[in-house]
Amino acid sequence: MELRDIEIFLTLAEELHFSRTAHRLHVTQARVSQSIKKQERQIGGLLFERTSRAVRLTPLGEQLQRELGAGYRQIMDGVAAAKAAARGTDTLTVGTVGPHSWMLSDAVALLETRSPEIQVRFREIQPSAPLDLLRSGDVDIAVLWLPVEEPDLTVGPVIYTSPTLLMTGASHPYARRDAIRLEDLADCAFVAGRSLPAYMEEALHPFHTPSGRPIPRGPQVSTWQEALTAVATGQAVASVSGDIADFYPWPNLAFIPILDAPPSRWAPVWRRVSESPLIRSFTQALSDAPPTVGEDCWCALPAQNPEA
């Protein structure tokens, strides 16, 4: 059984949905089906029960999930360890969205003062696929909006909260309003991501208004720049954290407060099996660092135990 087939099986065992599995792995749904059928032929039994309404693991599938899961994690951990060794054991690669790499400068300075041997590097996280670089091992830790509810990931203390704004093109009907409410979003079309857990999408781009009206989706985007362009050209809108208005004051963008939207909360996230003293040192620095933007946005919280 090839490593890619193992990955497809384990992902389908988590998602229990062929389309979501294909979306998460960036393959076609037909590729997922073919892989599972091939594995079932090789093993000699059904791994999943499939109906028009649901996908479930069979007892044989549950056994295979238990036995393959540990081995797969060990392989991926070995790859991640080799990447870390190639980068240098004192290098920490941090994934951030939009302007957050700049906003973390105080935390990075504090970490490097405490531990001069540590070098911090940044990689850009695309909001349309916020977990991909973590799962691939290309970043050691990422600062992401909550919730993040993945069994293989650990979420550290909340370090940042911000009001939620609606980002529209300057010609959008809402662009001239002082504020809107969640119910108004039914008249908008939000940009759609490509590898985004539904519950994370719901946190910023809800699927329904409080009264139950559906909120449409517009063009699918792969990068933050594509999202900005889609919004600026009037193809769609996006909900963003308040700091975005400060960093992207484009003349063809408008930012409108959503009065009844909950604030967005941001926290460090890392792979559970890859937790290290380096990651713990950085999360401590994030908790201890003073704010780098206005007090109305950034919340420097007291130090917490990331394992709590």
C-alpha cells in the first residue's frame, strides 16, 4: 500500500465524506474512490459502509485505522524531524495570516532576547487553507483564528482578539453604511476557500443568518491576494479581523463593522506530536509580549500553560 493511499484512507476515516476528503487532500473525488476500492481489493474486505446519506467505517476499517494511524504519524514525524534538522534545530518556522507577522514582532524580539540561539522564520498562511502548512510540517507553529478543533493539533492560549468587519468593494451597497448586522449578510456573497474546515469558515463567514436565511458563496480563492482582488472588484465580500482595515487601506475597499458578530480570537496552534521546548518558549513569549497595535484590538493575556 502506497503512502498516498494510506493518507487517503486515514483522511476519509476522519472526514467520513468523500467530497471533503478530496477537498482536503487536493485530489479528485474519483481518485479517493479509486484508492479505497484498490485498498479493499488488496485487503479482501470492505473498509467503509457507503449509503446515499452516510459513510461509516466497518469493523475491519476501524481496525486498519488504529493500526495504520500510529505508523503513519511516525513516518510523518520522521519527515518533519528531518526538515527541522535541515533548517537547524534552533530555527522555528511560524505561519501567520496577512499582517500578523509584523504584529508578532514584539513576541519574536522577546523570544530572541531570552534565547539568542533561536531564529524565527515566517511563512504565509493562506486563509483558504489554514491548516495545510501545519499538516505538511512546513511550519512548526501557526497563529490562527479560532475555533480550531482537530484531534492532531494543540491550541495554545488566546493572544489576540479583534472586532469583526465586513470587507467589501467601494461600490458595494453596504460600503456607505456605518454598520450592519449579521442578518444583512444574506444579501452578500462571500469568497469561498479550498481547504477550510467548515467550522472555521463558519466563524468568519457564516452559512446562515440568525433567522436562518442562507448566505451565498461567491468565487473560490486560493490566496489572500486573490480574496482581496475578488472583494475589491465587487465579485464577493469577506469578513475580516479589525486590524486588516489598518493594513489594507485600499481606495477600492471598504470596512464596515458587524455589530452583532462575535469578535475573532487568535491563538498559536501546533501539531500535538511535534510539541517541543522551542514551541513552548514561543507560546510563552506570545503571552508575555506587550501589544503591538491598539489596545482595542490586541489582548495580551497572562501567561498560561499551553498544555492546559
